[in-house]
Amino acid sequence: MTVFSPQDRQLFAAHYPETPHVLRHALGAHPLLELDALARLAEGLPESSVEYNLADLPIGIEGKPGATGVPIGETIRSIGSCGSWAALKNIEQHPAYAELLAELLAELRPEIEAKTGRMLKTQGFIFVTSPGGVTPYHFDPEHNILLQIRGSKVMTQFPAGDASFAPDLVHESYHTGGPRELKWRDELVPGGRDFALAAGEALFVPVMAPHFVRNGPESSVSLSITWRSEWSYAEADARAFNAILRRAGFKPMAPGRWPHRNRAKAIGWRMLRKLGVR
């Protein structure tokens, strides 16, 4: 089965890697993405690969909220009424989900590798959310396509690389071991762009684009397929090197976005890391 049409692959190629856009997908109600299957997956994943909490959260939070205390399998099976949000991380640990992830990314591999080179560290994440749930303001280090499988949601996305929305200090902290959550201020609202997603639609999210998500009136299942590139790693490593420079009293310039390679700072950080500097 082909999930992305030739027209959607062409649209993706025209916008990747820096411009968010909505695609159509034909994944549909895949048996691996039904609630019972996801509950069994969650129960079999390592504890470190499962995160879940109450869904009624503000857009901005300090740190990660605690778990609800309800078992993850029960949480997913009752997601329509339990008021929760769950993330299943690195689903490629399970052979069937690894195969699904590989098949989806293989369809887009030519378009991806033509722009940013070889796909690295391919990973999959599944989000299961109760009606009205909120995923607070944050960023992620991967190239990401979020496929809406059931239900609906609105992702409000902000420009990647703009320090107005994600300060350089936060980037530097994240790439040297800090959290990815961002401080929310209501005056940021005009800078965001809302992307409404229904089942059968997908959204491309550029590397480190700040965003928050509001779930629709029904429970939701979304599949996030992600990959890294040498370019994305170089930007991340340049951010980490900037953290070292800032600690030494310098005021470093932020790394350039694609197609800038950020090579010198990236090599500097990689050398320091080998020496055990953090």
C-alpha cells in the first residue's frame, strides 16, 4: 500500500526541510494503531519509553508533569474518558512497528536524502490523547512528520531558529542535557501558525520548530515518524559548543539554519565531547 501520493511527495519535496506544510496520507485505521494494539504495545515497552499524564494542562509548564497512577494499558483503552495524554516512544523497538516505520520513511527517502543527505536515527512515536488534551509548548530535535490517525487536533507552530520563540540559551541548555520545554508567554500568540489536522492528514514539523498542540473533541491517535540528518546533528552540536563558549564569557552567534553546515562549531563540540567536556 502506498501511503503518500505522488502529489504529496512532490509537495513535501518542495517544502522540506524548513517549511511546515500539510500532507494527505492513506495509512487509515491500521491494525497496529487500534487502541487495543497500542495498549499491548505500551505494556510491553520499557518503562523509559512510556510517558503519560493528565491531558488538562496549560500551554506552558515548568518541567514534566507526573504520571496519573492509572496503568498505561488501562489509560489507552479508556482514553475517551480518562482525561489523559500518553506518548509511546521509540516504537521501533517492536519488530512490527519497526517495519511500519521503515515502510513509511522509505516512501519519502528520495526526497529527504536529495536535500539533507542520508537519514539517520529513524524513530517512531505514538501519541494517544483524550478529548481536549493539550501538549504544552516545546521543541524537538528531529525532522518530523505527524500523521493523524483518528480524531483531530490543532498544532500551533512557530518559526524554527527564531530566538523570539525559543531563546538561544534554551537551545544551548537542551543540547547539553537540559529540558525541551519552553517558557510560554501570551504575547507569542501572533507569531504562531495554526495547522488543523483531521484523520488522514499529516503535518511536517521542521527541526526545533517550537509548537504546542490542542486536541479536538474526540480522542486522538497520532503517529510521529522522525529522522535526523548530518545537518540537524551539526546544528545541535554547534548549539552545544555555543554553551561552552558562553560559559567562557563569550557571546556566540546562533548557528545558521539549513543549508548552513555549522561545521566548525560542530567539530569543536565533537572534539570536546571526546575529551569528556560537557
